[in-house]
Amino acid sequence: MSAALPETLDLIDGEWGTPSVDLGLALEDPATGAPVARAVATAPERIDRALTVADNASGAITPDLLDAVADGLEPLLPRITELDARATGVPIRQTEPLGVIVSGAFRLAAEQLRSGALRADVAGVRVRRLPLGPALCLVPWNAPAPMAAHKVANALAAGCPVILKVSELAPYSAILLAEVIADHVPAGMFQLVQGGPATGAQLVADPRVKAVSFTGGLPGGRSIATVSAPLLRPCQLELGGNNPLVVLPDAELDTAARMAAELLTTLNGQWCRALGRLILPADRAAEILDATGKLLAALRIGPPLDPETDFGPLIHSRHAHRVRAALTGRRFHAYGTLPGGGNYLEPTLLADDLTDEVFGPVAGTVTYDSVEEAVRLANAVPYGLECYVCGSDEELAVSVAHRIRAGEVKVNGSSIMSLHLMTPRPAWGLSGLGEEGTTETLRFFTGARVVGVEGRFALHTS
């Protein structure tokens, strides 16, 4: 039997506290819909204290310290991935592999510091990347611990005092993360606050925050950008997408069906790089949809902590209602048999196109008659986060991928992981602003300072 859920706590200036603001919302067991706790927020005066502490904080963050955090997290990963599964409804067989990111983010940050990622001297001129100042990390609910670890590890490695705010719907794993970090970093260099949009708004509005890294929805990203613009404060915004899978006419049937099914159901469809639009050759659409439907119907739908579960419930009844509303008045085909109760929704393919992100296991379908039309359809929405191309002729598939306006385009792959650990994760259009990545996120929290003696370097031209 699973251990009890931890009490929701915050950590301000090295002191643990119980958030006192009730947000008027019950947190749920996604598998049953039963309430398990209250959604709570850190009090505004305590948030202000966190900002003051961060503004005055200082302390050396060394590679050894970051490795020590990783070492402390390693034995806690089973519990952290369990808490993420219980909070989000994502099957534990998916949260467990993602657990490597939690400790791995700190090891990667340590390695970057050792390799001199914050130094780039040029011909005797010293170029150093220095911390911008207090950093605000705003984390979504769909992969709470991995996202928090990635942002926090890089902000700390940059030398920034960090304030972490996690989603009010998934507060649990961040408490374990915070315990380990607080055991190793200097006082004031890391703090955890709890809450919803009002908490985020108070933090973002404060000029003491010098950098904001946000992953979440488009409305939240626009608000952060609007508030930050007068401060000329940098923002790193990953805002989601309505991601196409372009199946080329020569695509192998099993590969196309597997990609479509995986992209629709990974994290129960609750991820920014999920399938949004299935773009199919008109003369093969029926067979591809039939093969995809068979895979979806064969998925084992059930509670997230069951290791045999392939597909679980949505995080909250409120979110499930929002996703179901996107189906109103539309023709669609839903696959699989749902358990009774809970926040379940079948994997669903619409009979027509989908123009906006749903953030659930729902995708549109649209057909084409030429590759030119397929490319046009892939580029027809204002998002540009991820795209997928499936085709037997790899050279052709790659050439099509180069014509699609998206930050990353995967050919014949549907993994949740990036194409390479060291490649950037850009966002185009309404999908965001700036780039994330192993190197890119570290650099985001820094500014360059260039120091040298004039005249020591002369530019010679022939």
C-alpha cells in the first residue's frame, strides 16, 4: 500500500511552513475523483519575505554541491515518481523513466560548470557569464519533479537565488526535492512557495525577480511577458503546441500507427509535445486510422500506480471537464473501455482538424493529396513547438521536416525525450519565447560580462 501523501508545505528563508490560503479547490485522486487534500497557497506576506531573502542571498554553488544534491535525490526517486503519478494520473511506468531527469539535471548542471560553460575568453579578453539575480521558476503540473529539477538545477548553477513555485494541482514531489536542495545550498539560495495564479502574479510583478522561467499555458505566458516587458526582464516561456504528425505516402503502416498512438497517449495526452493533428495521405487514411485505433483499443486503461497500466486518468475533474468540452458538437471516435469513476477520458480522434491545443488525449485528423499540401497543413496553425514526420524514405522525410516551422521535428520517432541531450528545445510562434535545453537553460539565467585591456588585441585585415 502506498504511503500517505505529504502535507503541502512551503520553505522560506530556511524555515518550513504550512500555506494558510485555501484556494477553494479540492485536490483529487485522479483514479477515483475522490478529494484527498485542499489546494493551498503561501500567504502574500510570506511570499514578500521570500522575495526579500532572495534579493539579499548569496553563496557559492559548486559542481560538487550540485552532485551532492543529485546523490541525495537518488534514493528518493521511487517516492518522487510515485507522487507524480498519484498527483497527475500519469501511469507510473511513465513517471519512473522520467525520474532520471530529477537527479540527472543536477549532474548535468555540475558537468557544465566543470567544463567551463560560463566562460568564453577571446584572445585575452575575459568573457564571463554571471547570474542575473533572483530567478523565478514556474513549473506545470504534468511532469512536476522533472520540470522543477531542470529549471532549479540550472538557475542554481548560474549562481541565482531561486524561488520555485509548483502548480497547486501537483504540490507533493516538490517538497521532497526542496528538502534535499535545502540540505546542501546556502541559506536563501533556494525557496519553495505554493499557490495558483495569484501567487504567480505576485511573484512575477515584483521587480526583485530578475529572470522568469515558465512552462505552462499561453494565457499565463502572455501575462508574464506583459508584466516583464516594462522591466526589460528576460523570460523563458514554453507555452505548449498543437503538434502535427505528418504521415508520408510511403510510411510503414505499423510505424505510423505506433507513432500516432504513442503521441496521443503519453502522459495521458497531458504534455505540450503531444499529438494535436494527424495529417494523413487521403488514399491511406482509412487503413492508418484503423491500425491506430486497434493499438489504442488494446491499451490497458487503469489507475496510475498499477504497473500494468498503459493509460491513466486526467489530473482533475475540472481538467477532464475542460477536455470533454472540446468534443462538444464534433464527430469523433473514442477508443478503449474506461473503468468506473475517476477522471478518465478515452483516447479520441476527431473526424476533422483541430486548431487549438486541448492538452488531453484528443487529436484532429486531416487528409492531403500531395506532400506540398501536407507541409502547408503542418504549418497552418500559429504554434511551433514540435512536429513529427513518418516515412520509409528517410531522405525524403528529413527534407519534409526541414520545411516545417517548429522548434524540433522528429523523423520516425515518438519518444518523450529530445532528439539529443545537448540540442536546444526551441519554441516558435505561440509555443513560446526563447529556448530551453541542457546548455540553453543555464545560459538563460546569466548575463555576459566582457573585461579586457584596450589595445591588447588588434584586428588585422588583409
